[in-house]
Amino acid sequence: MNVLDTISTEKYNQAITDTWSVCSLFAGCGGLDLGFCGGFQYKGIEFEKLGYSIRAAYEIDPLAVDTYKRNIGDHIFEQDLTQLNPSDVPKHDVLIGGFPCQDFSSCGPKKGLSSPRGQLYKVFFGVMKEHKPKVVVAENVPNITRMQGGEVIRTILADLESVGYRFQTWVLFAPDYGVPQNRTRVFLVGVREDLPGAPIQPAPTHLLGYRTIDWAISDLEDIDDESIANQSQYFKASRAKRGNGQGDEVSRAGEPSYTVRANAKSRVQFHYKLPRRLTIRECARLQTFPDDFIFPHSATTNIMQIGNAVPPMLSHHVARSVAEYLKTL
């Protein structure tokens, strides 16, 4: 463990004993939720509990619900969130979730707010209006801030603020926070307008040296069975006969990995050393899921769940900043 990892471990080990109730929307397999909960270990680094108690989580995909239940808890409900009645949601202090990003992604159809899926951020609006949580954390892709010259994000923030909140926009580059993967995510962090102050955007911890793909997965090179869960599971697909499209790249040792994408077409990057694509466990490692977080489904389903998730390590940084703020109230 290098000096940077020692510093990070000391910080992550600062358990927070206050308790705040949480509601999670669009929970997926639980990457964001795991980071908020803490209490897990990744690559020998302990991520302590931060004082959050998730009262309820909601997700439409039954397979993601199954993964969540197996790894996090039974407090998740299979729910079409367009049909969610906010009054059925338990009262909570903190509202979190990653509303669907496909129509905001630079790699997607770019429909923005013009599609039904692009309007799903309004589920937050309804729950906020009903329960008035102290803090709201909504996650999405960075392209959402650039669409239509910024008009899309201004519309979303105006809607969310109209029920009595003020928001910040945090654009976080995952390698800055110890995640061994090139990934940028946007967090919309809102505070109820009657409360003083606001959470502070977490300071980067790894600017002096990014963690690399080989740091994350080199110990798996000689393992091709289930002695580590999901390590025998990978796509056998060869490279495309033409061009070098997304997923056909060969990962580079000594650098953070390519973005782990939620791609059901088997376009997962190749290993930096071995003649195969990355395994499901290797992709989970790059997303900073602990090895005891099991993905129980097909390779296609598992990679979709992993790629759609917020890296728990990145989520933990956000959650700690929110917790430090809540302690001041």
C-alpha cells in the first residue's frame, strides 16, 4: 500500500455515529447505496459506516432488485417509478438516486428532456415535494450539463429548486478519488432552503497518482475459476472485423481503465495482458465493488448492472461530504 492509500484508509476509517434515514430512487444494483452505507472493504481498504440507514429503495428492473437484495438488504422494492405514489414513500432525511442517463449520454440517443425517460428526474420532484428531505443527491452523466447549451440542466435544476431547495452541481472525475477507471459523473446536490449552508464538494485524494487497472486486477491474472466470484465469467467475443469501435480497445497497464459501460452487446474492453476481454469480476473491481458483492446473473445482465452503477468508492466520498454537513445542523 502506497502513501496515498494510507492517507485514504485513515480518512475512510473515520466512522460517523450520527444516524440519518435515506430513501433511494432508481437504485439499480446498489452502487450509490453501498457507498452511502459504507461498511465494506475494497482492495484492503476499509470504508466505514457513515451513519446512514436506508429505509426504502426503489428499482424497476427485477434482476437488479435481486442483486441488491443479495448484497445490500431487503429494503428494496420492485417499482415502476412513473407509478410511484410519493405518499407511500417513508419519511427520510436524505433522498438519493441516479435517474436514467441514456437520453443524456453522449453515447446514447441524446433525446434529452423530449423523451419519457428524459422526464424521469421529476420522480425526485414529487418525493421532495411530499417529504421535504434535508438533502438530495441526484447522479447522472456529465453530458447532461452540456446539452442544448446548458438549457437541459438549467431546466432540471429549476424544477427541483421550485419545491424549496437550492442546488449545487458537482462534476467529479473518478480517478481523482481513487477509482482506477476513467469515469466522470455529475452529482446534483440540493439542500432544503430553510437550512443553513451546504455540503462541500469532496476534495480529490489521488491527484498525485492515479490508481491503475493493473493495481486493481493484476492479482486476478492467474485465476480463471469461481474461487473469486464472477472471475470465470467473460464474453468470448473477438474484435470487430472492421474498425476499432468501443469495447474493442486493449486496456493499458499503468493507467486507469477505460470506462466500464453498461453494454449488453458484449463490447467489453480486452485485458492489458491476457488474450481475452475483462471478466465480470474485473469490471466490478474497476467500479470498486468489493469481492464479496456477488453478481448472480448472466454476463450480459451483470455487465449492464455494473456499468450502470455509481462506483461505491466515489459514492462514499459524496456521502461523507453530505454527512459532515448534516452533522452541523
